[in-house]
Amino acid sequence: MSYEFDFAAVFAAWPELLQGLINSLVLSGLAMAIGMVVSVAGALGKTSGPKPLRWLIDEYIELIRNTPFLIQIFVIFFGLPSFGLRLSSNAAALLALVVNVGAYGIEIIRAGIESIQTGQVEAGKSLGLRPLQIFRHIILKPAIQAVYPSLTSQFILLMLNTSVCSAIAATELTAVAGDIQSRTFRSFEVYFVVTCMYFGMSVFFWTVFAAIERRFLRVPAR
């Protein structure tokens, strides 16, 4: 029995796929923005915070990095209602993504902070800069510049991880694809098109991030 390919039903649902793609981009963009705040705060706490705070951050990182992302989503979506906190699918997906990317981002930014030489900090103090100015201009900015490739890779992974959020019916691209497949029974065609869409998004962002690095972040040759 030969299979006859038919993409007509998939292309007819193109507006739904486009909306799913937009939802995935919004979800991953929000998660990365909030996750960066968590990452910077966590990296600062881990490098210069009190010992109990450093211990809590370490435990958070180890817990998230050594458990599957799918389980983290289930704990947030199905587990939190047991404590009286019920979230919608999209809100639970966003929280899970933030919690996940924050754990990885803390370690990435911590590595960047620790790459800054202490002499640069001492020079900032000798110039009379306030601690916040030293952290913003002497520590954080060069640290992010040093780990920029890792951060951009993390964003790509985060964007691809939004597909897992379909497990709790979050309205992103993979969930939309599942709905289309259940109506059309064209599994190969639907998921082939969705695969191409994810690949296209990844290539697009790799290109944009590489252009930003070349234009604004590359350290001049000495």
C-alpha cells in the first residue's frame, strides 16, 4: 500500500500554524527576558551573596539541571494546584521555561562574571564609581559579552523547548500542529512542515545573533 502525500490540508491551515509560530516566539521571548533577570540576580547571589543564599541557588541549579523539563512542567501545572495555585496552560508553560532557563543562565553568567579580572574592579573603585555602577559597566557588560554565544545558544534551545509545552495544551506551534493532525490525519505532512518551521526559526535567529555579535560585541584585535 503506497502512501500519497497531500499537503493541501496543511497549507489550508496556514493561518493557524502562523499563529502558533507567533505564540511560540512570544512565549520563548518572554521566558528569555524574565529568565535573564533571574540569571543575573542568581549569578550575583552565587558570586557575592551570603553562604545560605549560595547554597539555595546551588540546590536550585542542581535540581533543574538534573530533572527532565517535561517533569518540571507537570509539577508546575498539575502539582501547584495541590497547594492552591492553579495556573493556565500558557502561564504554567511560561513559568516552567523561566525556571528552566534561569538555572542554566545563572551558570553561564556566573562564568562570565568570574572571567572579569579583579584589577578592573579595583580600577573602578579607585575612580570613585558606586558599587552598582561597577557591577553594571565593569562586571556585567563585559561578562555578558564574554558569554554571548552561550546565551544565544540557550535562547535557541529555549525556543525549541516550547514544543514540550504542548503536553499541557499550551497554545504554541506543536500544539497547533497536533490539532491540525487530529482533523486531517496527515501526520507526516503536518509535522514535516512544522519541522521546517522550527528549523527556519533556528537558522533565522542564529543569523541575527551572529550579525549582532559581529557588529556590536566583537572585541577589536590588538
